[in-house]
Amino acid sequence: MPSPADLYESVPGAPDVPTGLPLVILLTGFTDAGSAVAGLIEHLQATTEPRALMTFDDDLLLDYRARRPIMLFDQDHLTEYRPPHLELAVAHDALGQQFLLLSGYEPDFAWNAFSRAIVDLVDAFQVSTVTWVHSIAMPVPHTRPLGVTVSGNRRDLTAVHSVWRPRTQVPATAAHLLEYRLIEHDARVAGFVLLVPHYLADTDYPDTVIAAADKLMAGTGLVLRMDEVHARGEDFHARVAEQVQGSEELLQMLHSLEQRYDAYMAGRDEDGDDGGINERDLPSADELAAELERYLATRRPGDDDKQR
């Protein structure tokens, strides 16, 4: 078994980092409904100028057969190898505030050693807070704000932001284990689970990136630039609204979800199933989701303008 220190190496010429920064954790893997985590990683890479401090060893952490690296092939030869990437970087927000960013793939192997490595790094950098985000599919409507479940030990954030507080068993992610170990270590930790409309879970849904960023800002005090994502979200909602209005089945599904969501948020539980957030009564949800996904996949930017 590898030791925690075997899992990563420092980047030559890495910048000096002050102690006491917040740590943001974004790991793609088991579930990423609406591409919330992948989309936010891409956005932060483009807007926060992250500078790598440590890179993690793919050979020790990654199952290549489950998540195959990308090779570029040009006619008769290979031109580039693009393995997945997991790194700890220092970045800065729109106000110049620095933060640590652990982003990339969720490790497949050595979770215990990986969690010990992160705990050691949290100690070494005297991290002030740890905040992480992931997303799951839920039978909720896209016409309402994205809900969230909050975990961790920051009760102030749970009280304000957590709209769904189940008692259940869940398949663990590496970030869950990190949260568990960090709390044992007396770190201040908050995890935000976004509840994404199930019929949009397989799309690149801009609202998930916006919501993930909002929760990170609430947990860290950072200020992130989101104008470009908001613009994409407006276009996405316009295309979804066009498809929904053209389908009686989609309208029926949406109205049913809206009624259940509103009843739950109002504190009413008329049918005894935790506010009615349950898929069993939805009309052909999987088929409707596939129909909507196919529609969005075939629509290109500018299609609406061409039809006017």
C-alpha cells in the first residue's frame, strides 16, 4: 500500500502560499448530475488562474480501464496523450483573494492513503475551511431553484442552505471520506450536494455550475466571476422551455414536479412520502428525459435565430 506522501509530488517552481487559506475540493467521478463539478472545474481553470502546487500520481490512484485516457490520432500516427489530472493549486477570485483548489478525477484506489494525504496538506497549509460540492439527480423541476443538501460540521451553513435532510445510506465518494476524516481532525468542513432535475442530469446544465459556485462562495467568502455561465444558462432555459411547451407529456411531468416541489417547500406532506419527492408517480420519466436530451443535443447555438 502506498504511503500518503507517495501519492503526490510538489511542482518545481510552485509559488509560495500563505497559510490560512480556504480549500475548495472538486472531484469528478461517481456522480456529476448536470456536469456541475466538471463544469465548475473548467470555469475556475479559465477564470481564477490556478497555479499548481502538487500533482497526484495517476498510476497509484486511477483505474485506467474504467476511465481511459485520451490519445489524439492524426491520420497515421499518435500526436498527443491526455491523461486525467488531479492537482492541488492556488488560485484567486475576482477580488484577488487566494484559495486552494483540489480538482480533477476522484481517485479509484488508495482512498485511505489519499484522505490521510489531504489531512496532512490541510495541516501543512493551516487551511481555514474545507468546502466541496457534488450533484445528484432528483425528481425536481428546472423551473424552481436548485435545492441542496448540506453535510459537515458548519451548522450555520446547514441551517441556511439545506432544504433536504434525509436519513439514509448512500454510496460513498472519495470526498465523503475526506469530509469524514477532516471532521475527525477538527477541520471546519461543508459539503454541498446539488439536487438536479433528473431529466437534465445527463446534459451540461449551466444552472448546476452557477449553484455550485454560489454554494462555494457561501462557504468560503470568495467572489467568483459567473457572467459567462449566466449567459449560457439563459440560452439553455430558452431551449428547454421551447421543447416543454411543444410536448403535452413534458408539460404534465413538469406540472407534477412543480406541485410536489411547492408542497414540500411549504412544509406540506399530503401523500406521506417526504413531501412527494418520489419518482414512482412520474409519467414515463426516463423516456421523457431521453427525448429532452436528444432535443438539446441536436440544437446548435443560433438555431433559434435562423428560424425567426
